[in-house]
Amino acid sequence: MRCFHGILCDTQIILTPIFLFCLLLKTSLVLATPSSANEGVELVLDLNQIIDRARSSNRHLLQSGLLVQKNRYSLQSTESEFDWQVRPVANLGYSKSDSFSEQATGISGRISKKSSFGVETAFSPSVAYVDNDGISSGVGVSLTIPLFRGFGKEYNYDSIYTADFALESSIRNVYLAEVEKIIETVSLAYEVVRQQTLIDLYGEQDRRLNKHVVTIQLMETTGLGSQIDTYRAQIRQKDVQNQLANARQQYQAALDRLKVLLALPVETQLKIKIPLSYELTKIKNKEAEEIALLNRLEIDQAKADLAEARRKAKVTKIRILPDLNFVATYRKNSFLENIDASESNFGDYWSVGFTSNTDVARSSEKASYQQSLLDVRQKKLQQESQTDTIRAEVRNKLDALKKEVQTIRLREEQIVQARGKSRLAEIKFSHGMGGNFDFIEADTELQRAKANLLSGKINYIVGQYRLRAALGTLISRKNNE
């Protein structure tokens, strides 16, 4: 028994690690199963989800957002020019010649502040030690006042205003890029829907023609049908199969482009659920133009461009003035060691003067000013042109919608007529009153009318989004400010 129990105990000792390994392996397989299953999960998105993902994940829009951040940092950099500037300087040195040697150590600095009017004040404290002379300290004060060209907030804040203009323009560009990407996203999503619907239409037509081919072959064997009817049906079926293959290829291509636009992996199983329902747009041309001129961001950008050009012209005119500055400096030094008290321990230094660095003729500055005036005229013309362009764009979008409404109505009537023709041709063929030419022709016209009606509906829906973009109401501007 002891031996038996001993063998049993040894077996338990051997099997325990194996059991634990199998348990861990089973656990790892169980944990790995959900991730494997998730790879085959189909991602289903509706139109609003597709638009939201495009706005948040599109790489082009993310790049535009990074440009805004860069411009914000540029503005901070230019604004720092008018902050307190502290520049410490330290030096440590040793010099030697045939007659003497000495060690010199010192620290100094410059604390300055420039005002918005160009007035610059600076303090320069310093402490130095020379082993032969001792320790000396001092403090200096300087004041620089521009008298002509450099005086005034308009001139000194030029770089800040320029950086702020670039920042605001980049924010507007992000908004415009977002509008453009939404239109591209909607168009691409409905292209996927169109190709998917065409696949269904062509697939249904292929099955219907296949039944017709089988029927006409049976009729041919019994003498009720002709061989040319069989050939005609088979040729038409091959055309439909080719259209079906093209629709599948275009569907996959459009779906892959949509995945790239949404920043999704290409291997993602994406399915979109977008209805083809819509409501008719009812708005008059004059009302639409007023809404567009009130909301289009291009109008604001054109006004900002004109205002910036006028501001630049003023700055350029100021640059024609001579560069003349009033400069006053004062410095006081004291010696703290190795100097007899009766000697002069202090030194006062001051100076007052004018500095200038100006070309007398000012030819380059005058030419730049004339160029800035031309730029103002150019921006004004661009603003007027932008207004006319927006009005024409709104009218074109409204006219396109009206045309699509008429097209949809005609396609619906055409479908009714094609169905009647197809039914009549089928009755005549089934009663031996003719070949299947009329039947195949009517069936082809019916499928073409359905495809055209589908394109018309999609064009109208996408056109409504384009109209909203033209009116400036596609995206709320508060989300981008």
C-alpha cells in the first residue's frame, strides 16, 4: 500500500505541472477567441456616423489642425518680443604675459522691456572680480525712444498683427477644408450605395434573364422558339453579367476610398446604411443669396484680406520715415576691495544722443508703399469678385436641384412605360406572336430607367448637401471658432 500510495503521489507530482500548462493554454485560447472574432465583425455606419468620423479622423483635416497649432505658437513667439527680456552673461578667464598674470571672473545681465510704442528700457547690472584689482559692481540704465519710423503701436505690433491674421486665416481654412471633406464623404458614401443598388439590380436582371434563357432553350427544343431568340437572350445575359462585374469592382473601389477618407484600415469590413429618402428643397434665389452672403466664410476671409492689406499699407508708409532714435544711458560703478577709501570709489557715466541708420533717398521704401496700395486695390476687387462668385454658385446649385427634380419625374414615368412595354412584350412572346426582341429591349430599358432614377435621387441628395455648403449652413461655425 505504501508503494502504491507512493506511486500515486509521484504520479500526482508529475501530472500537476502538465495540468497547469493545459489550463493556461486553454485560458489563453479562450482569451484569444474574442479578438479573433472581432476581426470578422462588420462595422455598420449610417450617414451621420460617417460624417462625424470624417470630421474627427480624416488625416487631411488633422494636418490642417496642426497648422493652426503652429500658427498659435508663432503668435506666442511674436508676442514674447514685448515681454520682459532677461539675458544673463557669465565669464571666467585667465590671462598671462611676461610681466603679470591675472584671473578675471564676472557676471552681468541685461533686463529690458519694449513697449507697444517702441520705447525700450534696459537695466544692466554687473559684478566682476579681478585678482589684482578686487571686486567691482555696477548698474546701467538706458532708454531708447524712436522719434519717427519706429514710434507707434501700428508699426511695432506689425509682426503680432501678421501672426494673428495668419492664425485666423488658418482657422477659416480648417472650416472650409472640413466643408469640402464632408461633401467628398457624402458623395463617396452615396456612390457606394449606388453601386450596391446596381449590384442588386443587375443581379436580379441576371437571374430573370437566366430563367428566360432556360425557357427559350426548352421552347427551341420543342420547336416553339428559334435559335436566334436563344442567342439574343444569351448575349443580353452576358452584357448584364459584365455590368454586374463592373458594379462589384466599382463598389469595392468606392468602399476602399471611403475607408481611406475615414482613416479606417482597408481590411475593415464596412457596411453603410443610408436611406435614399429626401425632402424637396423649397427656397427662392434671392433668399438663398442673402443667406449665403451672411454665412459664407469666404466673405469674412475676403474682408480680412482687405483689412490686412490696408494695415500693411499703413505700415509700409511709416517705413518711408527716417529711422531716428533718441538714446540716453547712465551707468554707475563702485569698487569694493583693494582701493583706498580716499580714492574715488565710484564712477558715474552718462550719455545722451541720437542714432540713425537711414537711406536718404528712401527709394525702396517708396516703391514698397506703392506696391502695398496696389495690393489694397487687388484685395478690394477680389472681395467684389468673391461676392459675385457666391451668388452665381448659389443660383447654379438651386438650378441643378430643379433640374434633378425634373429628371427624377421623367425617370419615374419612363419606368412605368417600360414596365408596361415589358409586360406587353412578354404576353406577345408567350403566345407566339413574335420573338423575344421586344421583351429583351423592354427589360433593358426598364433596368436602365431604374439605374437612371437611382442616379437622379442620389444626385439630388448630394446636391442638397452642396447647396447647404454654398449657403454656408452645412456646419455650425461655433464648432470651429
